[in-house]
Amino acid sequence: MELRVPVDGGEVWVEHVAGPGMPVVLLHPGVGDSRVWDPVMPRLVERHRVVRYDVRGYGRSAAPTSEFSLAGDLVSVLDQLSIEQAVLVGCSLGGDTALSLALSDPGRVRALVLLCPGVSGFPLPPEPLLDAEVEALVEARDVDGLVQLGLRLFAGAGADEAAVAQLEAAMPAWFDQGEYLRPDPPVYDRLHEIQAPSVVMVGDKDRPILAAVAGAAAARIPGCEFIWLPGADHLPSLRSPDIVAETILRQAL
């Protein structure tokens, strides 16, 4: 079932499949939208209640028109669907959102599956040339240039049709989200507080710095399992859907 769910100052597109088991909520990366989960959805809905949604400005959700936070919108979606506790599956940007909720309201998170997670507060090394390139492309509203840059950075496993579609779905947010997005508190220095059973997954074709972020997060989260994905880049659910689905199902038992 597809819904338009109200959030503070707006609404988001949501797909809600009412299955029999523990709710599983899928949080997409900043380089795509919730269609990134298409390859794993069929296996999940056989056993679980599954929710996925597009962040404001991505895919089928309208651009934001007022301030919002990613974790705040996640809570609004859970509340609107009367989900008290869920397994959170987050890729990249979605991983950071999942970690934010696991720290701010641990009781709502049954388990975490984090795919090449973003980890706010991690001391990323400066990349001034890359920052300047992105800024120039955004200033020029050069969609093709940004898609090609995104493929170069995040699609090390190949610039196929699915990867291109993901980057294209992210473009409106790259242009128009920034002035409204209110960052959630950084999580890196609090990862030792995570109580939920956790798995971190990262591909060997992801950017080395992003693989390092994933490894550092796994080392800080108590009891965290770390899974290396040969042949996967920053879109593991497209590249390694079977192991991603199996890991989610295992965490959702």
C-alpha cells in the first residue's frame, strides 16, 4: 500500500506492506531513493511488515518547504503507522538516521542493519577539490555532471541502469534540500551506547574512506557484526541483494 504520510511541515511518500512478523523499516541512501530496496523487498514481505519511504526531496516525496530533521521524520512515520519497535535497515544517509534513533530512543529499535553507513561526527579528512567540484556543479544545476560525479564516486561496481536511476532520483534533494535540513546530533562519539543487536556491511568497491567509516563504526558498536561484501559499492542492496536480505531476516527473528 502506498501512502502520503504527514510529517512536520510536509509529507513523505511511504510504502507499507503489512506482513506477519516484526516491522522492518528501510532507509535509503543520499545517492538514491527507496527503490534501492527493490531487489530485497520480495523476500522481506513474505515474513515481515515492511516500510520504506522517500526522504523529503528524494524520489516520490516533495521537496521540503520548512525545516526538518531526518530522525524527526522517521519518528513521524513510525508514529503514523503505529509502529512501536522495528528493525531499522539504513544505507549510507539512512544508516546515520537509524543510528540517531537508536541513540535517542533505544526502545524503538529492535536491531540495526547498517549498509556502508553514514556516521555523523566521524572525522572525515578534508577533500577541498571534491567539495569545489560539487559546489560548482550544484551552482550550475548541472544534473548530468552531478550524476556522472556520483557514478564515479559511488558506483564502483558499474554505472548500470539501476545505479544511474538511483543518482537521478537523488538530484532534486542535492539541489534544494540543504537550506531546510536540520542536522541531527552527531553519533560517532556515542556509538558505544548502542544497545540494539547490530550488523555493519560494506563493499570492497566502495570509496576507501567510506569503508573506513563503516569499519570504525562497527568497532565502536558493542557486539557489532561486520560483513565484507566482495564486488559491492555504495549500493549494496543492488549489488548483493541476497546477502543483504538474508542478513535483515536474521536480525529480524
